Amino acid sequence: MAPRPTWQGHLKLSLVTCPVGLYTATASNAHVSFNLINPATNNRIRMVPTDPDSGPVERSDLVKGYEVSKDEYVLFDDADFQKVRLETTHTISIDSFVDEAEIDRLYWDAPFFVVPDKGVGAEAFAVIRDAMKAAGKIAIGSLVLRGRERQLALEVSGKGLVAWSLRAHDEVRDAADYFDGIQAVKADKDMVEIATRIISQKEADFDPTHFKDRYDDALREMIKSKQKGGKGVVEVEAPEDTNVIDLMAALRESLKGSAAGKKSTAKKPAPAKKPAARKPSAKKKAA
């Protein structure tokens, strides 16, 4: 079954528009998830909407309310939300172009694949995509998504675009509130030099397929153990804090370990093969 788009509308650059769909670029259903269970009955707990005066109510009968004062609400139903007609409800309008380095990584949020509708508009999408690629810029636009207007950063990715929702300025905390309190320490030059060598020995190409969620794996092992009637205990030793007195010794040992690890993972040269007997060369055909 083909994935369903999270949002459908138009991508607009000045007077050029094309119909597109947004598809969530990440998945979270592969992780272990749990339900709330009553251990006395082994029944799964159901979250039932309840009115404090009338008791349980149907979720489909409920509307949303904004509290304007204590216990006083302005009510909204689906029809009310449809009356808020912003252009960004149905259109991603590209407002500007910036360099990727200008956007602090703290602002990048969730990625979406931007895919053009088949047929009409495909050429306009290709024009926008290829122009962005030639310019080497990130497009900035806006979109109403999941009940909020979000700023988007769009970048070229293969034959399509990836749109990243950006966190609002007031959602990102000021790093100075946390970093200003870090104690000023003058690091020893020799220690820094050794740590730098350790880093160089651990250089590698980024490969996300190498990452395994060991906590998730441990949970699955515990689940298997409990299914078989075991206690399901999974023990993992926590690393000890570095002893400041032995910091130089720890760095030197780390340097040795990194060098040994790098040698063990290096590909061993294949044994030399005996040269095969040469076949008589074929005569070239006359042109």
C-alpha cells in the first residue's frame, strides 16, 4: 500500500506553482512500545473521556475549547478551524533563500519528503528543484501543519525536496543560560594533543546502519525472558567517572586502545593469487 501524504497542497515560487504532497520522512513504529495493564486482571487500561458531572462521553462528540478565564472557554469545532483561511493552509510559499550554515541546528525539527503530483505540475517542480540546486541555497517558507503555522526549510534531495519544520524562536532556549555557568578550565596542552590523536584514530564515514538501539534490544531480550518464565534481568555496567588524578594515564591507554582497534578493523590484504596462464591474444578484426 502506497504511503498517504501528511499534507497536500501547492508549492509556490513567485508566480510558479505546482501541486505537491508532504510525507513524513521518519518512522517510530519499529521501537518497543508498551500499554498500561492492570496487573490484578491483566486487562489493558482504556482511557475513557469523562465529564465530571455526566460521566463517560463519546470522543466524537467533543469539541476544543480555549480557556479565556477560570473555567470559562471559547469553543471551537472542526467547521470553525476551516474558517481560518491563511494562504499557508494549502500552499507552501517560498519567501526567501538562505545559506544552510545560517540556520542554527537547534532550529531544525522534523523532516518531510516533498513529492510532486504526477502529471500536471511535474515540470514546474523540476524547475524549482533544479534552480535551488544550481543556487546552492535553502528555501524558507511557511505552512499550516497539525494545527500550527510552521516555518519550513526546504533543500534539494535527489529527485525531490526535503522540507524541515523549524522550531519557533521562542521554542529554542538560550544556550548562554546553561553554558555560562561552565567552569573555566585551562586544558593541559599535552592532554589535548593526545585527545586530538585519539579523535584522528576514530575518524570514519558516517553510516547510520551501524547504529543499533541497544536499550531497545535489551528490552526485547527481557520480553523473551519473561515469556519463558524468567525474571528478565538485563545487567549492563555503567562507566565510572574519570579520575582526574589519572586523566593523563587514561588518555594514554585510550590512545593505545584506539590504535589497536583501528589495526584490528583494517582490511587484511587478500593472499596473492598465482598468475593465470596467458591466453594467446586474439587477432584484431580489420576495421
